Amino acid sequence: METTKTLLRRAEHGDADADFRLGYRIAFGRKRSRPPDWLAALRHWRRAARQGHARAMFSIGVCHDQGWGVARNVSIARKWYEKSARRGHPGAMYNLAFCYREGEGARRDLAKMLLWLTRAAELGDSDSQRDLGWCHHEGVGVPADSATAARWYRAAAKAGDRTAQYNLGLSYLSGDGVVQSRRWARHWLGMAAEQGHRKARAWLHSIAPQRPEGIPGV
């Protein structure tokens, strides 16, 4: 791991990634006995963002979204998310989709929500895959399509998302978008249950294979 001194030297010579990493170290460094200096972190991220650094843009958006070092302003956060998303950052795409879904920082627009969720999902973002599956299942912004929903649930489930695992398990249990299979239902519900999903545990218990009864007279 590079020292802070090395990163500072690189940043002084215009290295955008060094500036981003300095900001990240200030904000989230392990050895910290006091609250983060968000203003200092933002100075580095803004300098990196001026050079087109997508993660720095995303981080600035989060600061405006959460009110870290600046007054909370979701409209400004959305603008930074969009800048970052257009440079290919999946987390920014997901947050931008959320803004359009909830009408936070922008007018509610389900078409734009679906656009950014899909782009992020195709890049492998499991949160987006899970939520995109839900949109297809419930018909939010698109016609309801259980098969497409199950496909996105499966992608997120394989990445370890417990909610997607739970949803996919229920899909198999009822044959919703997939061929009905109690075996696969138990598999995915079990995966979710192992990660602490309470509803998955309850369903798993209710569909557990019944033990064969003893032979009379034995």
C-alpha cells in the first residue's frame, strides 16, 4: 500500500486517482480517533472529479446525499451521480435510478429508472440486478414478466444477494417464471437463510421434507 506521502506527491503532479485515494483515506481510514475531515476529503475528490474520475464524482454525490461536509442537497447529489454514471460507475447508476424512482432530486421518471438499473445490472451490480428483477416481477416501469424477473434474481442470487436468493426461492416454490421445483426452492431459500433472512428461514421450515413414519410394529 502506498504511503500518504507518496500519494500526496502523485496528486501534486496531477494524478487524479491519487487525489481520490487521499480523499478516501481521510474519510474512511482505519486509524482515526476523531470524525472524518469531510471538507479535506471533498477537496481531493473535487480535484479528481475535475479530471473526470468517476469514483470521485460518485463520492461527491454521496456527500451531498448524506450531508457530509456540505448541506444535504439531493438535487446536487443526483447531478454528481449522473456525471459518474455516464462514466460507467455502477454504484452511481444504481443511486441515480433510485433518485428517479423516488422522485428525489429529480422528477419521478420510471423510464430513466429502468434505463440506469439495466445498465448497472448488465455491468454486474447485484443491487441493480435484484431491484430490476423486482421491477419486472411487479410490472414497475415495464410489463410484468416473471421469467425476466427470475433471470435477474438469479444473477443477483449467484452474487450472494440474500433478498434475491429469497425471491428466487419463492419463484421456484410457486413456479413463477421458472419450472416449479421444491428442490431449487429449498436451495435458494437455504442460501438466504444462511445469511440471516428470517422469512427465508420460516419458508424453509414450512417446506422441509417430511421424515418417513416408523413402520408399525417395529
